[in-house]
Amino acid sequence: MNKDLLFDFTVDKAARRIFITREFDAEHSLVWDAFTRQEILDQWSAPAPMRCKTKYMDFKVGGRRFYAMISPDGQERWVLQEYTSITPKTNFKLYNSFADEAENPELPGSEWDYNFSEQNGITKVYITVYNESLERMERLADGFRIGFTMMLTNLEELLATLSKKQ
């Protein structure tokens, strides 16, 4: 693991936005796949000791991903995402909301904008999260920072393993 890789997590309450920048020592196409392919997402996209289980995913504009983060005691926290824009290998956007098991969203949600670039074998991911509600953002921000940091660490470790296999 390269400890010199960039990681920045900034909260702008006035703009109701969270800005995340994270570098990975992995090929651009592998990092893109890690964010857009169900079988890879399920391996890293829940903070330990939770695990992730995707019920379905259709990565296309208008498509959805419906998944649960599952605690060790079996409690499920469902998330519904709808893809609103996709520019292959460089950008995708989605609308994210918590939901119940029947896919009924808990509104308000948040808009996510993912951008990918590579330079000298290092892939950089820029994520902007816009929260419709300042109150929701303030309520979730600290836990989100901790959980998302753990998830990105999971991803870094998974990418190191997957890179060795290529």
C-alpha cells in the first residue's frame, strides 16, 4: 500500500456538498470497474464489519442499483441509486437515497458525481456529493466520513490484490 496517495475529504456546509478526492495505485480501467461492476462493488462497498449485498444493478442511464449494507447481526440498511449520466471511463452521476426493503426511498437523498483520471499509473477519483437537505447532511456527515474512509481503504486493498492477478 502506497501511503503517499492523496486522500482529501472536505465538507462545505454552505454549499451542502462533500468533496472527496482519492488516488489509487491501480490502472484506470480497474478502478472504473471497481465503481461500476456489481461483483467488485460487493467486495468493498460497506464499512467493516458490515458487508454489501447487491439485489440488482443495471449500470446505464436510468438504470438502478439496489443494495444492502448488512451488519454482523443481520440488520440490513438498504440503499437505492439511480444512474443519471454516464460517460464511459471518465464520469458517472447518480441519485442516492436510503430505502426500505421494498425499494421505497427515504427522501431527501443526495446527488453523486464521480470523475476518474489517470496519470503515471495512479488513478484519481473525484467525488462530489450534493445533499438536498443541510439537516440531513449535518446528521450524516461524521458517520459518513468514517464509513466512506473505511470503504475506500477496503477498495485500496482489493485493488492491490486484483492488480496482482492482471
